[in-house]
Amino acid sequence: MFSRIIIVGSPGAGKSTLAKELHKSVCLPLYHLDQWYWLPQWEERSKEEWYTLQEQIVNQIQWIIDGNYQSTLDLRLKHADLIVLLDVPRRQCLWRAFLRAIRSYGTTRSDMGKDCPERLDFAFFLYIWQFQKRQYPQLLAKIKQAEQEGKKVMVLRPRDLKKPIKQLFEVNE
């Protein structure tokens, strides 16, 4: 079994959901990057503090990390032994993010920073819509490079995510 796992993909692809399920199955420490990046009331951390926090996480022996944050992706790729890419169509990602925003509106989700209530954010929905064109190519290139360097990569599509977690990751009890 892998001990350092990152889960990446478009917002709304299901990264946090998959990370939580995997965490329950394998009992590795779970880090949602959104919890670490966002300070109360949606204030961003400084670049230096953000990088330092991630260094502290990736230098641990075991973890599951979900989130993109491409500015620091190289750090996580360097330390990961499994990279999981969720390849979900943008319409599905957008729909999921919209439903999540409606269902959780005004509350802070467990995978978000403290006091960062869910909101309807047009700029965020636009980011999701443009992710496939603007972010995905760089993300995919970095993942392919990591794979060439010997990292294990799993690309999961919506049909894969319907399978039991134990089957997906060959988890033994």
C-alpha cells in the first residue's frame, strides 16, 4: 500500500470526497489543502507561510493530501508515492460545485478553512469552467513528468469512482 498519496483534479471532481473515503479505509493522516490555505473569512496565507506549511506536511512519513494549488504542486509530487488524478468532465464538476454551494451555503464545510462559509461565487464557477483549458494541461504535464520519474499514477474517471474504495486501491483489511 502507498503511504503518501495526493489527489488532484478540477474543483468539483470529488477530491475531498475520495480523500475522506480513502482515509477511512487506510487510516493515513488526511490533509485538505483548503483547510491549510485559507485563513478565516477567505483570507489567503502568504506564499512563504503556505510553502512552509506544506513542507511540514510532506516531510511526514504518511499522508493523504487533496487539492490542486499548482504553485506548490511540485513539492507534493516530489514526496508522493501515488498520484491520483480525477478526470471528471467539466459540466459534472461545475454541477457538483454548484450543488455543494447551494447545500452548504453559509456554513463552513469540514474540508475548508475555519470561518470560510460556503458561498455562490461566479469567479469560482468560471475557474471550474475554464480549468480543462487553462489548468489541466500544466497539471497533466507535471503528472506525466512525475510518472516518468517513477511515481505511480492513477487516473480515475466517474465510472471508476462508483467502485468500492477497497477495490480501487486494493486495500486489504
